[in-house]
Amino acid sequence: MSDSQDFTIKVQSEEAKKKEKPLSDKPDFQGSSKLLKDAKPDDESEELSEEDQALKEQLEMLVERLKEPKTELYRSALETLRTLIRTSTSSMTSVPKPLKFLRPHYPDLQALYEKWPPSEDKSLFADILSVLAMTYSDTQPRGTLRYRLLSASLRPAGSPLADPGTWGHEYVRHLAAELGEEFSFREEGGLEETKDSDKATDSTQVQLPGTIEDLRSLAKECATFLLNHNAEPDAVDLLEEMEIIDEITSLVDDNTYGRVCQYMIRMVNLLPPPDDVLFLRTAHAIYVKHSKFPEALSLAIRLNDPELVREDFNTPANPLMKRQLAFLIARAQIPVEWLHPPSADDEETEEVTFESDLQDCLYSTKLSQHFRDFGKEVGVEDAKSLEDVYKSHLENTRPGISANVDSARGNLAGTFVNAFVNAGFGNDKLMVNAEEGNSWIYKNKDHGMMSAAASLGLSLLWDTDVGITHIDKYTYSAEEHIKAGALFAIGTLNTGVRTEVDYALNLLSEHTENKSVPLKTSAFMGLGLAYAGSHREEVLALLLPHVADHTISMEISSMAALALGFVFAGSKHGDISETILQSLMEKYERADKSLDEKWAKFMVLGLGLLYLGLQDASDATIETLKAIEHPISKTAQILVEACSFAGTGNVLKIQSMLHHCDEHVNSKKEDTDDKKDSKDDGKKDDTFQAFAVIAIALIAMGEDIGAEMSLRQFNHLMHYGDPVIRKAVPLAIGLVNASNPQLPILDTLSKYSHDNDLQVAINAIFAMGLVGAGTNNARLAQMLRQLAGYYQKEPDSLFMVRIAQGLVHMGKGTIGLNPFFSDRSIMSRPAVAGLLATLTAFMDTKAFILDKYHWMLYLLTPAMYPRFLITLDENLENKPVTVRVGQAIDVVGQAGKPRTISGFQTHQSPVRLGTTERAELATEEYIPFSHVLEGFVVLQKNPGWEKEDKMEL
């Protein structure tokens, strides 16, 4: 129910209380005051107090005066009416007395108004009628606005109407509601439709005066009033309805801009394109105007706009603020080149443009050192053995079963568990120690050796100087797989950090032309991981020829395309997308069987990653893909569209993905010429449905309500979907809740992990690892131990249980996989790329992860980042301060200054933060430079703090 209807009902209900007489005696409210007076002479005088009776009589006398022929009395009568209406105080529960007493006279006054000639008095009369129209808004829509516009049109040039706020809050809310209605009415061309209407009320709407511009200027007046009276959401809604939201930048002040921006940013996920981008840009403009650089930069990163990022980074003069912004850019893995003004000699000056402190922040040079110090602070610096993770003595296994401990599959699982659990600490017991490292590698078979050597990169994550010396010796190994693993480790090691010497580029580039497939693909993916999100043109020159070359295998082409997708995530790079599309076209035209291969999906994923988070930018690419009449085309369209809208919560896109899931493709027999038999045809054809399920998760994960609703859809898909859909559902649940183990999710996945379909069970077990990644969740650890006992005779499932156990204890509980950071407002594109690539491998677990391509589990590396809050002083040294950590609460639109966290505990920084947790400083001794206390936060001593202490003393 609208405000205006609500108000009208109040008026009518108060009148109804007085109508106790039979219907025949009911007064005619449409009649004159005399009739009204005659109808109930005794009752009303008894009901009304003397004061009210006097007011009623005075108002009726003024109305009578307006009906008299003496025009010179009009002005004073109108002025008195206006004063009486304005000065009547009203609570939220009662209608102002003058409006109640004047309501029966409203039709008379309307008729009277029409007879008056245009004059300033008539303008004032219209203004008063505008207020009275609130009581009739149910039968005469938009009357308040109509008389307001008429009043304005009757004013002499240069004498504007009084501010609508002078009539009070209720009037402004009425006006705002009617402005929105009128604007929609005009935009939809409703005027023509109602011209032949029988209703008199509608025909009056046709004659509403004023232009769209008049409506907008009145809306701005209302918005200004609302902003100044703690109704910021109402002001934003009104301007958005009038399609002038960008005008709010000039209306906000120091007191209102914060709440306005918060509300606008929260609305972004609920708006259709292009309004969502407009809201972000408007909020960005407000933050810049008020010199809130971290807030502005975080929005520039969300918009993926190099120009805004450069401006926001280079504007502040304060070196400490610059460093804080540098930390934010490093965390988002934004290309550092964006920060330079574009010029011809940019490449030559690139390394020397930043002072060393700033460069350390931008390149994450000290991330490894800070992370290890953090590990010491929270008491997890010691290396964990496999048994510390498995806790086999707690598993429900039958005696004698665990004798076969040294199996190749068991050792391979141990390699991954060891790498994930000790990631970043550089002190694991299996690999980093040279002698044991060699012996452990040889405890694995061929391709197992590759994953074992590659695990070094994860153990030494971010520590480029020490890491390279450890890995280097393996690059000279005679064993091809060990060498390939070492190349992969170099890439993993450099993920998320940047070095001036570009180790990865120098060491891996020579191997991109190697004849050996393992060495070649390792070099490709190493480059992809090392430069994820960096948009480095040097990598493009090395990899693009392999995508275009149709003489080489699909495996090599696809890995090159995927690596380029990692490096140029969210760049909509024309050359790469064109080359991948051309390659797919050529293969299709030549009826090349390679499009049917399992690798083809990685090529189209590489294409999709180029459009990560760019929404409509991928339209032309999707249209081009439609020209390829091959099952891979539909998969590609879904992947590209899903990547484009990743994290936006776009409801229409989720709906279209759900439509893809309702087909029962196996009954179709399409494209049988290219297939071996109809069974294969079914399998090939329905792959796109599995990606449609992942797409739902990918789009919904940026917005809490959408994410919650998607889980319900997954439940339905699990019940009614085909096998290809069912196997993707656990992965989708894992993606929506990465590193966020909620009990209902754990219970659901635990149920799926016992599914009759082994592929569903294996994917559910991996999803349990994703959901619990880096949380040390005790309940989840116990579930996985039970699964280890349950699947003790099923090597594939047991292998996956071990992987999940490694993920849950990732970084000994300090590293998470959630791609959202900065209070879950910014999506890290490289992190999404890493998660998507891994999930794509799980679409066909038997062909990839459970075969010889288990190294694809390391593609999770770009999503791995410590979940900590480290406070630094002005010299970027550790500065322990007292902080409160609790569950984040959404306080947008709430009155006053409510607490933003609940159930908090007080700690000394550095502290570990959960995915849904938020931190705040316990005292005002220091001023943080960041608006969100997460990751690295630079602090400055509050100059007023000591004074307060002294005063207390």
C-alpha cells in the first residue's frame, strides 16, 4: 500500500468513528459546509473539544470567505489557511486537524479554483489544494502533484514556489510517490491511452501541466529535503525513478554522502544493466568529491575501469594513503600498467616510476614475510605432517586395511595434502627438505612425479627469492615429468606477486616451444598462474601462436588459450578472442574431431575468462559462437555469458541458465554424423547443462539473497535433473560457498557424498573441501574422517577425501579460496578464473583429476589468499592494536549509527578473519587509512587521543 493510500485511510477511519447514525442520516461529505453542519449538530459539538471546535469554525469561515465575491479578502484568507495547515502539529498516528476538517470542502474548493482567473492568489490557492489533495489520493490519483505543478505555472517569472519541505515530511513523501507514478505514466506513453477514458479522474491526469524537466526539478527539491531529514534511501529511490540518479552528487553534503553511497552500492546487485554501472559510477563520483580514496578506488576496481583506477591512485598526495591504495590494487591483482599514464616510452620507465616502499606494496613483495610472521603470531608456523591432517586413529577403518599405506595413489594424495596444508610457510616435511624431497618425488609414478615437483611452488608460495633456489635444481632433472613439475612450480610460486626480474617469464618462455607436451603445457600454465590478471603483452606473444596453430593437438591449443584467459581475465582482449573464435571456426569447418575432445572446453573457458565481469561486452562473441553448429558451441555460449555476468546476481541470466537445465537432452539424436553412436551423442550434447549449473552459481555468488535462492534451485536440480546436471550441482554449491562452511551446506554435501552415482559423490567430497577451504572446521574434518572410513576400499573416492582434508586445513587454517574481498564487495577476477578452471576439470573427473592431469588441482592457486588483518604503522612495520572481530551485519538504511558487527571478540592484531566476519578498531587511538579492516591496513596515530587521556587523568 502506498503512503498516499495509507494517509487517506487514516482520514477516512477517523471520520468513520463519528458516523454512528443510520445510513439515512449520513452527512453528504461532497456538499457544502452548511449541509455538513446541519447533519450532525449535537454529536460533533460533544465529540470535539472547544479548541478543535473553534479551529473547525475558523476554517469553515475562511472557506466561506473564498466563495464570496470580495476578491480583496482572498489573499488574507489563503495566507491564514496556509499558516493554520503548516502550524498544525501531527504525530505519526493522527491526521492533522486542519486537513481533517477541510476534507469535506475539498470538492467545493476544487470547483471554486477552476472559476478563478490566473493570478498570484490562484497560485497560492493551488498550493493549498495540493496539500488537501493528500486526503483524496485514493479517488483522485496524483492530485497533490497536479496542483503543485499548476501552482508553479501560475507564478510570475522569477518568483519560485516555496520549498515543498515547508508543508512537512508527509507532504514530500506524497509528492515523491506521485512524481514517480507520473514519470512512469509519461515514459510509457500512457497519456494517449487515457484520452477516451470514461473516468473523470483519469481525464484530469491528461491535463497535468509541466514538462519532464519540471518533474525532475521538483524531484530534486524533494530529494534535497529527504536527504536533510535522514531519509537518504527515499531520496535515492526518487532520483532513480526519475532517471537522474547522477544528479545526487551535487545534492549530498558531508553528513549525508556516506549513507547515500552505502545504500547505492547495496542496491547495485538488485538493479538491471545499465543502471547498476550508473549507480557505481555515481557513488564513485561522490566518494572522489569527498576525498574518500579507498572507497572510490574499490568502486573503480569493481567497474574494471583503468582510467578511474589511475586517477584514484594518483590523486592523493599523502604517501601513507598511497600505500594503502597500493595494497588494495595488489590484492585485486590489477595490472600495475594501469597506474601509468599511457605513453610510448612507458615500458622503459615502468620499473622506476614508484618509490621502493610503494613498489613493495604494489608488487606484494613482503606478502610472504608478513604471512609467515602472522603464522608465528597465531601459533601455526610448524610444518604439519600428513598424519596431523588425516588423524587416521580416529577413522572408523577395519584393522588390517591400512597396511597398503605406501600405494602410489596414497602418496599422490599425500603430495597434494602436504602442499595445501603447508602452503606459503616454506617448511613442509616432504618436499622442501632436499633429501626427503628427492625421495618423496620418487615415491610417485610418472605423472605423479610432476605433481610432487609442482607442489614445491605451493609450499613456497609468494616467497620468490628462496623459492626459485629450491625449485631450480629440479629444472635440470633428466626425468621429463619432474622437470615439467618444476616449471609448473615456478609459475605457482609467483602467483599474486610481482618481481622486477620476472623470474617466471625468463625461466618459462624458452620451454613454450619445447617438443615435449608435459613441458610445454607446464610452461603455458606456469605463465598463466604467474601473471594471472596482469594483462602482460609479453605472455601474449609467447602463447597466442599456439592457439592459432591448427597443426598442434587440442591439448596444447586449449592450455595456451586457458593460460591467456588467466593472464587477460576481464580484459576483453580483441586479438585473443578473435584468435580463439577463428580456431574454433576452422576446426568446425574442417569437421575436425578435436572439437569433440575433452580439452575443447578449456579453450572456450579461456575465451569466457576474457569477459569476466564485463556484462554486455561479450554480446558479439556469443553471436559469433552461434554460427558454429557443434555441441561445443552451446557450452561456449553458456561459459562466455556466465563469465560476463559473474558475481552480478543478474536474475534474468540465472533464469535463462535454469531453462538450459530443464531439457532432457539424452532423448535427442542430434549431430549423429560426428559421433560414434547415439549414447556418445547424448553425453557430448548435454555437457552444456553441467556448465549451466555452474553458471547459476557463478552469477549468483556475488549477492547473498541470490546465493541463498540458488541453493534451493540446486536442490530441485538434484532431484529432477539428468546425471550430467546432478554431477555439477555439488560443484556449484561449493563455488557459491567457497571458504564459508555453513551447517545446512555441510549437511547437504555430506548427503550427496554418499550418492549412488560415484561421480556425484566424488564431486560432493571435493565441494566439501571447497566450502571448508582454510577454515579448519572441526565438524567438516570429522565428516571427512568418516568418509575416509566409508570409502576405504574405493581408491578414487578415498583420494578425493584426502584432497578435501588438505583443502579444509589449507595454510593451516589461514588461507581461504573465497574470490570476494574488501567486506565481500570486490570480486577478484584471477581467483574466479582459478576456481572455474578447477571446476571445469571436475566436469569430467575420470578424464582429468583421476587420470594423469591431477596437477589441475593447483589451478586453485590464484584464489588462495591469507584471511588475515595485519595492522601496519607509518613505516609499514607490524603494529599490534586491539581489534574486535565479529559477524558482519548489514546496517544499510538503518537509522543512527548501529553496530556493524555482532557477537564480537576482542583480539590483538594480527588476527584471522572468516569469510563473513568483519573487524573494527576497539579504540580511537589510531586512524585507519582503509575503510575496511581486512588484509593490510596502514594506521596513523590519532593526534587527539593523548589529549583525551590527559583530560581523563
